[in-house]
Amino acid sequence: MAAELLHREMPSGLRASHADRERVVDVLTGAAGDGRITAEELDERLSAALSARTFGELAVLTADLPAVPGAAPAKDVVRIEQQGASARRAGGWSVPRRMEVESAWGDVTLDFSSAVITQDTLRIDLDMRGGTLRLITRPGVVVDADSLVIDYGESKVRPAGDPGAPVVLRVEVHGRLGMGRLEVRPPRRWFGR
């Protein structure tokens, strides 16, 4: 479980800004106010947050905390059903425990780069024909598609940047994909970002 404010689209080795450190300080003080960490732990973590240089150093400080304060609670099951259309979940969406995706001739994109993760596993039950299921990951999000049956399609799974990052979410893809594609990749990086 994690209160992942930091990973947005940044690898853990990149330098953190003052604003990034301030966001972690806000999460930590909120956790102390909720009684999730003691005053002593708060002092230790605040000191570490204020002296952190990279996203990875900051992520460790909030990795054992639940969802971001004020975020919408995650549902147990989210259903996406469509024909000839596209669906996208991106930004600070709350990742549920399970998703049922039924799609014909359309694409579904689940972007985890800024998602609020409140549990350690997401099961996706897929029934897709003629479309693409695109999963955009970040360090700590791993995808297991070994249980997916693919008929006349393809699967391309690329790991997210930092192989040493602690696993914060395991995405298990089950079901059937016909005449379509599963694409798992980290966010695209643009020059100047």
C-alpha cells in the first residue's frame, strides 16, 4: 500500500524539487494527525524528506502509508463496457481491487503514473475483441499477464524504469483478448521534461 504522490512520471533517480519535498511533508503530517505514525517517526521522516535529493528517497518515506488524504476512496469493482469507443483512466484516479473490462473494437488505457494506489493487487478480468488494452506503469507497478488468453493478437510488456523499486501494485490480467493487443509500458518521456 502506498501514498504515491511522487512518482508521477519521474524515475526514482531523478532529482526532487522543493515542491516535491513539500508534498511529502504534507502527507507525513497528515499521517501523524491521523495517528498512523508517531511523533518520533514524524520527526525522523520530516528530517529525511527535507534532506532528500531524489524521488526514490522521498518515495520510501510514504511507501507504508495508505491513500492520499482527501482522495476519493477506491471502489472494490469498476466496470468498463464499450463498443467502438475508447476509455481512459488517468491522473489521480483511485485504483480499485478489481476491474471488469468488456470492449469490442475500442481501446482502454489505464494510466498508473499518477494513480492513487490503496491496495497491493488489481485484478483485471478482460473480454476484449479488436482493440488495445494499454497499461501505463511507473516504478513499483508490475504486470502479470500469464493468465490472459490471446487469440490472433499480440502482447508487448515492457517493465517500468527502476527494477529495484519496491512493488506497490501488482496488476493481474485474466480473461481473453481476440484480434487485439496488450501493451504495457512506462510513460513516454519528452525532451525538456
